[in-house]
Amino acid sequence: MAANEFALLSGSRLLSSYTIPDGIKNMANEADEVLRNGDIGRSENIVQAAYGRLRETWERGVEEAILNETVVRFRPGVATQRLRAVVLTDKGYVKIHEAMARCSYFALHDTSADTSAATPTAAELRANIERARVFFADRKKLNEETDRRRRELLERRAALKQA
């Protein structure tokens, strides 16, 4: 798997995979190129659009990684068995909340109307992309550990009932 991809596993069976889109990184590079050519406004527009894409990435990541595809847009029903791998700590919640707030602010905020709110640089965008990549890679490990632990718990309970 690529460095920016993670997969959610249940036992040895692959349930889903999620990739931070390379297009967002490409947008950061494009913003740098446009800025080097002197078009500050266009560079800022590209960064703002990239934050919109990063916000969508976080939304999809919550659906796939945090909720372990228990509930998925445009799919009927709820896969309650997938809850076995779901856990969200307060620390995880805060990371998601802060990332979504940052992405929403910079994707939707009209900085021309608020001189105190500068558009982030492409380097800051890359740092936020990396935060998302690391968060979801860590989620993969947490989901795997949680799923394994809960499977073992259910197996022990079943064994006790049979005894």
C-alpha cells in the first residue's frame, strides 16, 4: 500500500481502504507555481479550493475510518457488525473537530472581507494534509486493535456460555 493509504481490517479480511487524494497535494504544488509567477489571488483561490477538498477528505475519512463504514452515504441500511471496530476518544474527537473547523474556515471564508484572516500558504496546506494522513494511519492501527480485542471478548463470552 502507498504511504498515504490505509486499510481497515476485520480479522484477515479487508473491509475498506481510504486514500488521501493526491489531487490535494497537487493543488498545493500548483498554488506554489502560480505564486512564483506572481499571481497571489489565484494562488489563494487554489489553496482555498484545496481546503474544501481536504474538508471532504475528512468527512469521507470519518465515514470510512471512524465509523468503520457502519453508516455510508447512499447505501441503504446500517452495518451494525462494523461497530465492533469503532472507538473515538476525546483526543480523537478534538483532532477531527479542529481539522474540520480549520478546513471549513479556509475553504469558505472570504478573506478579502476580513483582513485579519490570511489564506494559509501551500506549505501550511501540506502540513494539514500530513496531519490527516497521520491521523488516518493511526486510526487503522486503533481499529485493528479494537476489532481484535472485541472479537476475543465475544469468543470468551461464547466459550463461557458453553461451559
